[in-house]
Amino acid sequence: MAYSDKVVDHYEHPRNVGTLPKDDPNVGTGLVGAPECGDVMRLQMKINPETQIIEEAKFKTFGCGSAIASSSLATEWVKGKTVEEAMAISNTDIVRELSLPPVKIHCSVLAEDAIKAAIEDWKSKKAVEKTAASASVGD
Amino acid sequence: MAIKLPIYMDNHATTPVDPRVVEAMMPYFHEKFGNAASRNHSFGWAAEEAVENARAQIARLINATPKEIIFTSGATESNNLAIKGAAEMYREKGNHIITQVIEHKAVLDTCKRLEKYGYEVTYLPVGKDGRIDLDDLQRAITPKTILISIMYANNEIGVIQPIQEIGKIAKEKGILFHTDGVQALGKISVDVQRDNIDMISLTAHKLYGPKGVGALYVRRRNPRVQLSAQIDGGGHERGMRSGTLNVPGIVGFGKAAEICQNEMAEESVRLRGMRDRLKDSLFAKLDEVYINGSMTHRLPHNINISFAFVEGESLLMGINDVAVSSGSACTSATLEPSYVLKALGVGEDLAHTSIRFGLGRFNTQEEVDYVANRVIEVVQRLRELSPLYEMAKEGIDLSKMNWKASAEH
């Protein structure tokens, strides 16, 4: 199987590999996929609650080269975007950018899922914070 | 000595043709090009002589007689001929066939087709070591059983089945015993008398011969095995396999068999030494690596290892100057991880991380060391990238996680 140059580049020089503190209230973590399916992506974002801008993004991926490239690209793309903009990233954008063949489309789907999951996680943290805050006011 | 890249270490898939084999074949393309079935001129006689010589060389390697060797296009055809040919021929006697789950597809899919035609097939399970349980075999036998087909050694994990014991059971019960001997031939001792084998499928290209030529050994005495031909035509090969013989290929097959006969004892020691060196290097530097299948009952040139938390295709991508193969789904057309590893009870998570190394005649110790170092380097790099490795190191039990797989799966 031949890989596109961009996939190879991300595989050899993955961007933003790493871990953010998952208990940080401003960090959203998306963990998608399953080991049995051969791919697991973890995408984390640090989001500024004031501006809603994604200030930092990190990933780790267990999966094929295309899965690694899709998640590496996702971290590049979400950085500096607002939450709303990031939610608009679609798997087809990733497919196009990395020239993924049909059998690798699921890698891009997983990357999109990971972005959304990370944002959802951050949102749910915010919601809990709010409830906690309003609860404490009620006291 | 500088290492020449890429390095080929996928000798279960195919092997390079030995230069001595190429040399033996050369005259049979242009100079001695005759049809071995041409009985009335010297071109035909020369071709026939060459074929008979090759038949004898192959027969010697398995302790058979030359007349018991039927040439085919390869082991897939041999497996088809053995199983379908016997099933059809002995239909009156019974309709039950016993095989096992980690056979090559050429056996499994042949059996599946026979099921459609009203045959019953028992697929014996294998243990964690990759071997069948002889008690299971005994229990599976019915008065309707006409054929047992169990491979000599497996192509993915190199595990050798208890062939002599199976042969003995089959003989006692008067059931034909066929074995797919492709991976074993020329690598370990195969003896149709000692092993009580009635039919064995063979191919040239796994033992440094050319592609496109194989053989089926069909026992002629005690018992005399009869087969229904699956290809009709001129009645070549005792009527079992019509079609003009591939003379250059057959000559090459014969020469390859002869070389194996002469060099196997020494070669297997050398390959085993290199294989163990590779394994030991990997195990010394990497944690969470697992051997798939029995280490005791294993071909000397095979090792199949799961590198936990590193997906196989990404590992192959990292060691792109080394040719090996993976049991990962991503490397197969079906998107299913290896059915062989699954049958051994290897979890799908680990099946995705498996790599098969198949050493061969032309590998050197320098190459083995190079491969070991490359694999170690890439596994370590990819584990830095693996969320699973990080979680496992934190003590999280991955099997207890509630994974959210995407809809695609």
C-alpha cells in the first residue's frame, strides 16, 4: 500500500504528541476507537473559557499510519480555532488533505469523532462547574 | 559488510529462487523446450527425462516413490485436488471430513464448498499453542469420516501439528490423511512412511524454487489412494491432473528439493540460531511482547510476535526497509485481523499488533541484528505515541474500559 507524502510526513514527524492534564477544567479529552478494532485516538485540547479558543492540542494514537496522520493533522487544525470552528471540521476535509484511500476513511471519521468528543468533554466539565457554582450560590 | 536494503524476511510468503535452481532450469526454456508428453521425438524424451528426474528428487525428500508425485500448478491446486478429489471418489463410503480452524484458505474454502454439496466438515479447534488436541480428533471421527486434512505446519505462526500421531490415528481407523506440507517441506523432516501420510500438498516457491509449480503426493500402496480428477483433458499425471507439464518449473522444483535434502540439516540449525537471536534481542529491549503459538513445536525459521499497544501496520510502515508481514486487519483485504491468531485465543487487540518474521536461506546475522534494532527503535517510538501504552503504564486495565468504537466498525 502506498501512502501519500503527507501521511508519511505526519507519521514520521507527528505534530503535538503528548498528554494534557485531563483533570484541568479547561482541558477536554476525547478518547475514541477500540483496541479490538485496531485504532484508538486520544485528542486533548486546552480551551480558553473566555474566548472559546483552543490554545493547545495534544494527541496520542494507536493505529495505522493513516490514523496517526489523521489525528496529528487534527491537532494542527484545531489549534487557534474557536470551539465552534473546530466542531465544523469534517472527516472529508481530512480525507482530502491527506489523500486517504477509501479503506482508510474510517481513520478520518475517528479523528472527527475525537475532536467532537474532546469538545463535548470540555463542555460537560463547564456544565458541571456551572451547576456547582449555582449550587454554591444557592447555599 | 554493508547491508543491502530492503531486507527480505517474509519467507513464509515466498522465497527467492536459489541461483542453482535458476541454472538448472535455464536449458528447459529454449534448448530443451519439448513437451514431456511427446513420445516420438528427442525433444519430448529430453523433457520427459527431466520431469522424471525431478519427480525422483521430490519423492526422495519425502521418502516416497516417484510415481506417487503428481505435478500441479501449486499447493492451492494440490489442496483442491486432494480434498475434492477424495471427497468425490469416496462419496459412497461417507461424506464427513475433518480439518481444523487454522488451515490455509485453500483448505478451508475448499471444505466450505464441499459443505454446499452436502458434505459435513468438522473444524477442530486449536489450543493456545496452535495445535489440535488428539482427543478432539478421536472424538470427531464417525463411521462416515473419509478424510482428515490437517496441515503440517502453519504459515503464520509456524506451529507444527502432531502429524505422526494424526497419521497413526487415521491409519488405525482406515481414514485417508491429507496434509498441507507447504511450509514444512525442505525445512523439517517430512516422511510419508514414518508419518503415515496418504497425500501431501507441496509447492516449489516456498523452498527456493519457482512459482507456479507444485505437487501432490498420492500414496499408491497401503492403501492405494484414488482421486477424481478435477481438471479434465489429456490424462497426464496418471489421469489425476491433465495439462501440459511445466517442464522448466518442475526441473526447478526438483533441484530445489535436492538442495534442501542435502542442506536442510545444517540450514535449519543456522536459521534456528538466527531466529532465536532475533527473538532474544527483541525480548531483551522491549516489554509487553508476546510470542504467538508454541515455541517447542515450531518451524526453525519462524517467529510471530505481538508488540502490545503498537498497531501492526504502523510498525510495518516504520520498518519500511524490512519486508515482514502483520496479522493486523489494516494489512489485509478483509479488514479482519488474523483468523489464525483469533483461533489461538489471542485477543483482537493483540492480533492487531502481531508481526510474522520468516527467515530464509539468504538472510545473514547482520541482517537479523539490523532488523532487531529497527523493530526496537520503531516500537519504542510508536509506544511514545500510543495512548494504550500510556494507560497501561498508569495501571489502567484496558480490557475493562468502555470503548466507544466508531460506527464504521
